[in-house]
Amino acid sequence: MQAISASWFHEEDEVSHTTVNAIEEYCYSLTNHLITEPQLNQDMKIRIRECIKKIHALVEDKADLLIDKTIKAEIYGLSSDLFTYSLRQQGFRAQTLDAGKFMQINLERKPDIPYIQETVRQYIDENQDVDIFVAPLSICKNVYGEIDFMSERRNDLLRNSTRYHFSSGRNTVIHPYQPYLRKPELPERAALTDLYGSRTTD
């Protein structure tokens, strides 16, 4: 992601597109390694193509901090989806939580806890058939409705504030800090599984 930003802000369009293509190939490789079930593998590759196409279009625009955050969020979301699909392959009813929709910071750039708890509660109530939500914690929206990111310290506060809503029901939430994770080995019913900081060793 840093390579995309650096080349983009230096108006090196060809380098930017080459970097995006490299990310695409890497995601395909991860998909083939993590997701071997044919239909899930195909669905994940469709998701990759859609995401990469969007990023290619974004880097065509003039360099802008908001668009740069949007690109970063797209890659984070794609990484979380890779993890979600690998969970589905193991039989879990997993779904990626749209953090950019439900997680919000206030004018002081702190998590808007009442807003987050209310929106997450409603979302869980509407998705009772989901076992595990994969939540990329850093992604959020600011008070202007724009894509933004929380600091690691704010992430800790957010994780604790949403703990009750997931652990008190039948759902589990996973907060992967490093999205490129190995195949998970999770208990059949965990109150709250936090893989914050987990990394692949493959």
C-alpha cells in the first residue's frame, strides 16, 4: 500500500498500476493457498477482480488524501474477506463486518461509542444466522462521513466497547490486525476470539 501511495503522489502512474497488479497476483496466490473449495475460491477471485478494478480507477485520479484512504480501506477489506472465506471453508457462517459503515469517530478522533454500539447491535439482530463477524478494526468513518482510520490505541478502546454485544449472544467477532492470516483453527463456540496481531507463518 505504501508503494501505491508513494508512486501515486509522485505522479508515477505506470508504477502505481504495476504495484496494484502485483497485489492482485498476490491475492490470487493467497486465495489458492487458503481457499481450496472450488465455489468459494471462484467467489473470492471475483471479489479480488472487483476490488482491483476499483483501485485501478482510483489511481487514475489526481493524488488526494481521501482517495488514498479509500484505496487503503479497499485493500484492508479485501484482506478481511480472504480471512472470511477461509472461515467459510471450515464450515463457519462468517461475514465481513463493514467497519466503514458501523465504526465512527467523533470530532476528537475518538470512537463514537454510543453510535457504534447502537449500529452494531442492530446489525447483529439482523444477522442472527452469522457465527463469526470479521472486523477490520482500523477502518472507520469520520464525522463528515468520509473513510478514515483509527490509531492502535483507539482500536483497543473500540474492541472493548463492542465486546459485550458479541460475547453476550451467539455471535463471535474477530479483529485481525494483520489481514494475511493462516487458516484459522477456532473452537466451535468461542465467546470472543481476538486475533489482533496474528500473522501467517507459511
